[in-house]
Amino acid sequence: MYQKIGAATAAGATTGLAYTGANVLWLVLTAFALLATGIALLRIGPALRRRER
């Protein structure tokens, strides 16, 4: 309320979506975990196909 507009905007941008309870840090962490899981499954796939032959 008594801050400059730049500080208030920066604080709002880093805290995430306040009304939904979501935090940007958790969204990034979830995206990284899903990406790592997908890459791991893609790496396991060829080994499983070779074993089936």
C-alpha cells in the first residue's frame, strides 16, 4: 500500500497465483518432474523392446 509500484509488481510476480493457492515454484518443480519421468521412460523403452526379441 505504501510501497512503490515496482516493488509491489515484483512481489506479485514472484509469489505466483495467490487466489488459487498455486505457487510458480511448485509449478516449475512439477513440470521438471514430469519431464524427467518422460525422458526416463523414453530411455527405458528401447531396452525393453530389445529384451522382447
